Amino acid sequence: MNLITAIFGISTVLSLILIVVAFWLPLMGPDHEKLSPYECGFDPLGTARLPFSLRFFLVAILFLLFDLEIALLLPLPWGDQLASPLLTFLWASAVLALLTLGLIYEWLQGGLEWAE
């Protein structure tokens, strides 16, 4: 029990220190030169921010989401070695049905269309 108490105490103290530092750092006045973009010693010719397509961002997030969910199905071939392979198959089918419903929903909402 002492080890758990020590770990809890250390994590609490460390969390409090990080919270105090996070509130203390923004109080330092930012310098105008530090906030300006730097291009090899020259004044920037244009804005430092590039335009970013929100549609591309949404498609990328959807790809990552579906890719992660498909990765959850990778151990499925070893599911027949479990005590109840039928239950494993039913859960995998439920995950695939959920993925299919999500894909259909995004398709109907127009989230997969690149240009309108």
C-alpha cells in the first residue's frame, strides 16, 4: 500500500507542478520579433500560413478512423482458437456492420466528395 501511496503522491505533485508552470509561462511577455516568421534573414514576402483544405482534413480523419477500426480486426484469424469462436465471429461481424453503416452515413452526408 505504501508504494501505491507514493506513486499517487508523486504523480499529484508532478501534476501540480506542471499546472503551475503552464499558468506561469504565458505570463511572460511575448516579443514581437519572436512572433514574426523568419525566412533566411529576409522579411517574409507573403503570409507564413498556407491555406489548408478543410475537405482534405475531414477525408484524412475519416481514413485514420476507418484504418484504426480495420486494424482492430487483424487478430480475427486467431479468433477460432478461443473458447467460443462463434461469439468472436459475431463481434467481428458487428464491427464490420458498424464500419459499413458509418461509411454509408458519410457517403450520404457528402463527406467523401472531394469537390462540390
